[in-house]
Amino acid sequence: MKKKLAFMFILALLLVPCTVAYAYDDAAAATGPVVITSPESGSLPQFNVYGNAIGGVTPGEIFFIDTSSSDADTIFTLYITNADELVHSYRYMTLNIGIYVQDGTGAWEKVPTGADENSRGIYLTMQNGSVSFVLAGGASYKITVEKGCFYCYGLNAERKYALPDFYLTVS
């Protein structure tokens, strides 16, 4: 019990709940050398949630990043901001994050996320709460949820459940 209470206290200190489903943080993000936008609602990842069962996540896009006005490498951090709400609906949630770069023809190519091709990739969970990655300047990127899984507790009397809120920061 003490471990659960300590975990919840640490999450409350580290993560501030956000009422916005998709957000980004940088004063100059909309007009500066790095431009971040959210995708259309039809291309977002879909969570098939039902009580007392393991579920899957349908892939979808969560952010578009344009660094074409900058030659510098930039550090980005992707957060789940509402882990304190998610713990009431899920035992666990694991999301595989994908990063794609746009080539000269407008097609998207997957960016390798590890030191070798056997790397497992980037995973965002309720436990780690955030992942960081570096993107090279002079390109356009999209951040996606490739796949995911979760275990959903039984839904409450109002049949409500929480979905993850994503937040992207630029360093």
C-alpha cells in the first residue's frame, strides 16, 4: 500500500494534469525555427477500451514537427500528462512511438530509433511518463503511436475511462 501511495505521490509531483489532449510547449513553436502542429482528429490513435480486458491501440499520428528553418539538432520530449487519471482506468499502458521523416518526394520514411536495427524502439508508458529524442534540423517529421496495449480495469458506474493526453516540449 505504501508503495502505491508513494508512486501516486511521485506522479502527482512530476506530472501536472492537462485538459488538452494534444499540446506543445515552446513560445516560438508556432512561428520560430521549429513548428509543431497536431494532426486532424481522424488520424489520431484509437483506443478500443472495455472493462476487465487487455486491449490494443490502432496506430495514429500525434504530432507533426517542421524543423526545415533550422540546421540545429533539437531535443524533444513527449509526455503523458494525465497518468494520475489513467491509473484509475488501466493497470498498464504501453505505447510504441514511431518517428517518420518526410523525404523529397513527400513520402514518409521511418527514422531508426536505436543504435542498431535490433533496437526495440521508443516506448511511452504510464510508468516512465515521458520519452526524449533528438531530431536533426532541416526536415519535417511526424510522431506516431505505432502500436500499443493496455489492461483496462472494469469501467466505473458512469462507464467513463481516461485516454492519454500527450504533450510535446522543445528544448
